[in-house]
Amino acid sequence: ERIVIEIGECDQMGIQVLPPDVNESLSNFTYVEDGKIRFGLSAIKGLGDGSVKMIIEVRNEGGKFKSIEDFARRSPSKILNKKTIESLAYGGAMDNLGERKQIGLNYEAIADFGKKSESTHNVAQIGLFDGLDEGAPLDHLELAKIEPATQSEKLKWEKEYLGLYVSAHPLAGLKKYFQKKVIPINQLANKAVGKPIKVGGILNSFRKVTTKKGDMM
């Protein structure tokens, strides 16, 4: 909740808080340039400190990742798993390497490519791989074609993996409407007590409860 407040203050100061990025983010919030700050990789849900450290080390050694194939080829196979790839993709940290949904749903192909590339690199004689399937993607990573994620899907993932909306907001563009039609909950005054009011916001979830009388609430 404190981070939401801080990001709001950054917005008022003209400082843009960007989603995490495997090519720019450090572990914590990262200064990119004047007026821009990147989310830290450690802020992504499901991404362990060990994985964050390895990603930064690989980037420091070989430079920025040029593509998702380059990321898979250079990253240790131990971090190329469903949990890590989905967290990075859906958290927006791989937007510069490809499309979020395509990367997230192709985690198996990315992991397999990375592991086979690592094996090829570690073995001196390529003849040891004669037993591999002829179609094994050792030289090139091909991802299955997926319909691009919608804006609402991206925001849903950001909320899930970062804890808040970063790239945009579901209610963006409705500020003036809200100012005229409804009252933000945090601006409720004592004079509103006992009066019917309209509040504006987003319904994230709901649950049905049965009262003692048996009524549904």
C-alpha cells in the first residue's frame, strides 16, 4: 500500500514509474534516467532472489538481452522454468523481448531450448548429441503463435504479479467523470453520514455469504 502512495507522488512530480525489465532493472527500484524509474525484479511475485541475481549477473557479463532466444541461450537452465518465465513475462519484464502472452504460454519451449543450448555449450564433441531428435531446436527458438494479450489481461497480470497496476490503469480516462459523478472513498466527509452517496472504484472480487436467517448476502 505504501508503494502505491509513493508511485502516486511520483506521478504528481512528473516521474514515470515503469514496469520491471530484464535489461534495465536491478533487484530493487532502479533509476533509468531523469524522470524515469524502473520496478525492481525482486518486486515480481514468484521470482526468487537467486533467480534475480543470476539474471543480473548474466546481463552484466554479456550485455543486454537481444531477444527471448538470446535470454534462453545465456541464462542458466536452473532458472528457466515455468514459474520464473511466467513471472517475468506476465510481470512485464520481457516486453522488450517479445509479446507477454506468447512468452508466458511458451514457457516449455523456452526452457527446453535453454537447456539444450546449455548442454551443447558444455559438451566439446557434438557427436554426443547424435541421439537427440532431428528436430531438436538447438539453433533457433520458435514459439507457437498466440493471440496477443489484451490491455485488460496485461493489467490483470500486473495486479497479480506486481501487486498494482503499472503500465496503465483500468479507470484511466475516467478521472473527470468521477470528479463530477462520484466521491472517492478517501474523500468522504462527516457530512455524508446518513445520506445516500455514490462511490467509484473497481470491483476486484466478491463472495456470497449465507446469513443466520438463511438469506444470501
